[in-house]
Amino acid sequence: MDKRIQEAVELFQQVLIYGTERVLRSVEDPLWKEYSPEQMQVLNIIAKEGAMTAGRIAMLQGVHKSAVSNRLKKLKDKELLHVLQSDDKREKLLDLTEKGRVAAKHSNEVLHGYIEKLLINQVDDQEIEQFLMTFRKLKEILKTNGE
Amino acid sequence: MDKRIQEAVELFQQVLIYGTERVLRSVEDPLWKEYSPEQMQVLNIIAKEGAMTAGRIAMLQGVHKSAVSNRLKKLKDKELLHVLQSDDKREKLLDLTEKGRVAAKHSNEVLHGYIEKLLINQVDDQEIEQFLMTFRKLKEILKTNGE
DNA sequence: CCAAAATAGTTTACCCCCTAAACCAATACA
DNA sequence: TGTATTGGTTTAGGGGGTAAACTATTTTGG
């Protein structure tokens, strides 16, 4: 038991903490070079949930509001987002432009394709089941922690 | 099958790409604040494999040599590393100072403890086995990819 | 044997990410 | 209505990264 926890901790560290970015950096696609992963995440979040405030985006991304403010400025400059005024004049609702919608869709396809290739070539039918269970669990753990 | 791959891809994306950094950012420890994860990784690598060149570190971290050069400068400033001359006078061997050795050990304990708590509280005995298998596999996938 | 090519590192310019703190504007509320 | 709170922006400062230019030192090959 102890030994397994030990191995789990090491794997967690190697794979999650240091392994992921490597992969991210090796995705090659013009769009993926042009917009950062965090920027794409904003587009994807809005694509799924619809227009929302900067504050909510910050909460969902788990970062300081100033980080998001900065990010949103870039996305607006790139014309991927536009602002809708809400009743409360302090807050601004961010929504995708058509260009933003297209970018989100495309980037998703690229990333999906990339990961899919990674998995499908090297993971057999049995393993995929384990993979799913582990990751569902992980998602929970990370979520309850992050909140 | 298709549907499972689909879910796997999505989980991979959410957990690996966006979930990890959140966790990293929520580790709280003076040392962990003082030195970045990448800096700690350098210390850990050298702690494990012994003195090595900047080029090899860059290779192991999977980044451009200029990124490493910069990082090493910071670590030398903080007196965690020192330089040994090698026969080939172009290259420099980086080795841990005593302070570096202590920092590596401590940071590892902190991170270990953190991850362990994360896992041990929420993962039962059965799940840990799946976790291990999945992660061993993932490590392979990421490695073959990154090389 | 020596000049040209390759290799190891550093620097510089430029980008993105993040936090904290100061600062506006608008809304809440006592 | 005057003060507190809330949503966002800005600024300062510190990480991360790449690419390209530049040194210094080895290798190579004619």
C-alpha cells in the first residue's frame, strides 16, 4: 500500500506536472501558435456556456482577475471576443465573435485530433476503460481541491 | 468505442492540460513560492542523475537551451547550483551546492506530501491500482512523444 | 596543419502567464 | 446620502518560452 502510494505520487508528479507542457508545446498548428492555450480555453468556455463576465472566467480558469483582464484585452484586440453591456454597468459580458467561434471550433478539432492520435495508437481497448475511470476520478479530485 | 475515445480526449484535455496548473498553484510552502516548478525540476534532475551540462538539462526538460541558460543563471544566483569545469572547455557541468541539495530534498517532501494527501483522502485501494496502470502507460506515451 | 564547420552556452528582443496593489466606476446598503 | 463593496483595468515585477545573433572551443577534412 505504502509503496504504491509512493509510486503514484511520483507518477503524478512526472506525468501531470512535468509531462503535460511538453506535449502542449509539441502541438503544431498555425492557430495553436497564434493563440495561447489559456486564450483558447477562454474561447472554449464561452463557446460552451455562453457569454459571461470577466469575473466568472477568472473563477473558472482559477486565476487572478487581472490575469484574465489582460487576456481578454488580447482576445478583443484579435477580434475573437466582443463585449455586451449588461444591466449592471460595472460588469461586461464577453461573447464570441464569429471569428472567435470559428477559432474555438478549429482549435478544438486540432487538439482533439492530436490527443486522439496519441491515445489511439498506443492504448488498447482494455486500457481505455481504465484510463476513463482514472481520469473521471482525477477530475473530481482536482475540482474539489481547486474550488 | 468511438464514444469512449471522445470522452478520453475530453478528460485528457481537462485534467492534464487545464487541471494541473491549478493544483500546482495551490501548493503553499515558502520554498515552493521562492523557486518555480521548473527550477525545482532542475534540482531534482541533478539530485538524481548527478552533475550534468546545460544542454542535457535542456533536453530533459524539453525546452530551448536559452530557456535553460536563463534558468541556470537564476539558480546560480540563488546559490543552489555551482559550476564544475569539464575537459571540454565549451561545456560546464552543473552540480548542486549543499543549499541546493537541501532545497531539492525539502521541496520534494512538500510536493510529495501534498499529492499524497490529495490521493490518499479520496482514492480507495482499488482505484489506486487503476491509477498506477494508467499513469505508467501515460508516462510511456508522453515520453515516446516528447523524444 | 590550418581553415571551415559544428557544438555549448550566453544574450537580447519579444511573446505569454501570473500575482498583488492601486485605482475607477457603479451598485448596495445602513 | 455617504460609505462599503464589487467588477474591471492598470502597473510593477517575476516566471515561462522561442529564435537569432554572437563567443569560445572543438572537430573535421582537404
